[in-house]
Amino acid sequence: MANTAFMKPRAVSDALSAIVGKGPMPRTQVTKKLWDYIKKNKMQNPKNKRNIIPDEKLAKVLGSKKEISMFEMTKKVSNHLS
């Protein structure tokens, strides 16, 4: 059975919608669009692809331009969904 909490459409903050588009949308779709954006803009650390080096737009969501692990990033993105 699918986890319905992940499939439930959630409101998206203005900072996050600048990257993934206007919500509401399920967390699964937010995650997919976020990774599409990261890969398109080559923000993965080439030496450790689990780490993300945010640009200006993504830094607004993450609260910093410092490199961040994809696990930490997921927690920060959760703050932008309601």
C-alpha cells in the first residue's frame, strides 16, 4: 500500500515554488522536481554526489549557500511544505 502522507498534496512556500512550481503538490513530486533542478544546474558535488552545492534560489529554501547533504536538504525542504 502506498504511503498516503507522501501522496497528499501540500502547499509549497514561495521560495520553494520558484524551483518546483506552484503547489499544492505531493511531496514525491516536489522531490522529483527538486532533483531535476539540482541535476540540470549541476549542483551535485562531483567528488560526493550525495552533497548539494546550492545556488541563490536553492539557498533561499535551505537557509544557506553552504554545501549540504541530501538528507539534511530533505529536512530543510519539509519546512517549506504545509
